[in-house]
Amino acid sequence: MTRTKRAPVGTLVFFAISFALGIYFTFAAVQGDYGLFRRAEIEAEARVMTEQLARVQADVAQMENLTQRLSDAYLDLDLLDEQARSILGMLRSDEIVIR
């Protein structure tokens, strides 16, 4: 009688578990919470937020400039006149309104 040599079941189980773990960790490295795709999303979101921050800082600087120009220490009469006309809707007698 001849016997055929079979691979032990333990070796097959070991390779199957190793393969499954390798697949799992590869998937987690690409798709997981700390994976490559999530990192790309975070970097894109950071770029958008940086641009938004720059716009908000420009708006704040503009508002600070207008506030400073209307302060008691420095009064810009042209700006005051413009704001009063805008809010009150008034005109001077020598002006012509075009609609």
C-alpha cells in the first residue's frame, strides 16, 4: 500500500488565517478611518477651510477698516455721508436719480 502525502490541516489553516489577516489590514490601510482615502478627504477639506478662512479674514479686515473710519478718533465724512444716505434714503437737492 502506498500512502499519499497530504499537507497537514494546521498548515492550511495557518495560511488561510494569514491570508485573511493580510486582506483585512490592506483594506483597513486603504479604506479605514485612518486609511489613505480618508487622509485625502481630510486634506481636501483642509484646503477648502483654508480658503474659507482667508475670505473671512479679508471680510474682518474690511469691517475693521470701516469701523475705524467711522470711529471718534478718525471720522471719514465721505463714508459717513454715504452711510447716512444709504440708510435714510435721502438725496441732496442738486442730485439726479437714475433708476
